[in-house]
Amino acid sequence: MEPNTQIKAEARYIRVSPQKARLVVDMIRGKQAGAAITTLRTVNKRIAPTVEKVLQSAIANAQNRNEDLDVDRLFISEAYVHDGPRMKRVRPAPMGRAYRYQRRMSHIVIKVTEKEK
């Protein structure tokens, strides 16, 4: 892999609020890939398995791009969460009124890079 080449994986339209997803993604940003997987497996958050799946996908993308890649030297160069579309829902309220609320979605992006020797 050429130096400073970033390999990306992303999961779109994940049904969790971006604020909650950022809590988990912030924990792994800048870490070595193996350490990040260990962190995600020990975190007690509902979104952690999804973030781990995206990270595994980024590692697999890097391996497909370059066969002689050393997976132990991969680290997370970028990891962020964008807002997805919001589903607007209506909840019945007293006296014939209705309360509107939003179900939020997230787009999770993880980029990995091979550390220089």
C-alpha cells in the first residue's frame, strides 16, 4: 500500500442517534486496529457491534487492496459519524393533539492506514 493511503468503509442509515454513535467512535479514533476491536468488544453500548463490523470491513478492504499488507500495522486514521435522514413520527397527545418526534439515523465512516516502518 502506498504511504498515506486511506482505505474506507462506511455503514449508512444505521438506526441510532449520531450522538450515541459518536461516544463509541471517539473511543477508537487513532488507535491500532487490533486494540480498537478489543475495545469495541468490551464496550457496553448497543452500537459497538455495528462499529466493529465497519472496522472489520475497512480491514478487509485494505487486505483486498494489497495482499502483502501487515494487518498488525493498521491504525484508524479517521473515524466519524454523520447525521442521516430523520424519520418523523407522531405520538398521540391529550385532547386530540399530537406530539411530533424524530427517529434519528447515522452514517458511520472509518478509514484505516498502514503505519510507516
